[in-house]
Amino acid sequence: MKILVPVKRVVDPNIKARVKADGTGVETANLKMAINPFCEIAVEQAVRMKEEGGVDEIVVVSIGVTQCTETIRTALAMGADRGILVETTLEMQPLAVAKILKLIAEKEKPDLVIVGKQAIDDDCNQTGQMLSALLGWPQATFVSKIAVAGDHADITREVDGGLEKLTVKLPAVMTTDLRLNEPRYVTLPNIMKSKKKPLENVKADTLGIDIAPRLTTLNVKEPPQRGAGVKLADVAELVNKLKNEAKVI
């Protein structure tokens, strides 16, 4: 069994994001970058499935600038076997990413594609679903438990009303939720070993597909600062403010 895991390079989630002075986006220059947390969960799940037996190879792929190599190396240090970098300087939006992943999936022929449900920078939550549609494969989103048995997988996914159980036929596309697992700590020896694992570099403009952005960001600005709280004398005053000032009742 082969598993394909896309990973995205994002601003480290422990760093406060800052808006660029010209309002065109979020500042990324001279900031620490990291693997997207949901992608990290996807890698961890693939590695755990390999450790349990039944998985022969884990391939990770990242799409973006040259520095995405670092993101791939992190996934390799976690236990993935080899990486693919699709190099481009264009802004990668979900449809373009799904198109590229479709080509890679058709070439690699994985039994399972595990995708982070969303990236913490754009919060789109679209790539996995688009990839499933382009491939014509079954999909399971917001997965919190995976159990593969033969040519199908039993899935538990999180929905608004609780948990839903599904059975999907492989090959399939799945997107990870936070409750699926807790990623392991990457050790220095494994980081050193990851440098010897194969990493293929592909130029996006050689793939013969249109990956130009469909959306244009007009303006980005920080949310307004929260005002100071107010102490109220009694419930009657609270009800009055909710009714006449906040106008929520």
C-alpha cells in the first residue's frame, strides 16, 4: 500500500501574524516557517499506519518556492520515505494545488491520499474535496479515525451533530481533523537521516496545466482591537444594554 501526503509551508503557528504595510497580504519575510499543523497530522497518520504494517511507502509532496524543501524534510524526518517538490513562485490557490496533486496521484498511483483539512494561512478547506472530484475517488473529510481493511477503509469523521461512521472504497482521499492524532516530536538524528532520503524536484511550468490564480486579494487588514469591558450594577442594566445598545435581544 502506498500513501501520498501533501504538505504546505506556512508561518509558524506560534508566531503572531502581521499584515504587510501596503495591505496586500500577511508578512512572511524573515519569519519562522513550519509545516502546516493539519498536514503534520496527515504525515503522522501515514507513519503510524506504516508502523502498524500494511503500508510500503509514504510519499510527501509540497508545492511552492524552493524553501518548501525544508517542509518536505520535516515530513521525511517524521518517517516518510521520499519527497516531491513542485517548484513555483506563483500564489497557489486550492484549485491549482488540486490539479497538480491529480497529476502526481495519477503518476504515483497511491492507494490513499491523506490531506490536512485546511491550511492555517488561508483556511480554505477545499483542496482535498477538489482533488477527490478531479480524480473521481471517494472522499472522507474531517477524519478522526482511520482503519484500513483490504480494499476499503472504515472512517470516523466529525460532524456538527457528533460523529459519523463511513466505509469508503480505496483508492480514496481523506482530510484530517485535529482529533486524529498528536504528531511526534522530530528528533535531531531523524532530521539528519532525512537528508539522505530521495527528494525529486519538478518545475510546475513543465506540467502543462493552468495554475494561474483565480482570485485576487484586494486588501488585508487586522481586526479592530477589542474594547474594554464594563461592569454592570445588576441584571436589569445588562438586559437594557443588550436590548438597546447591542440590539441582540
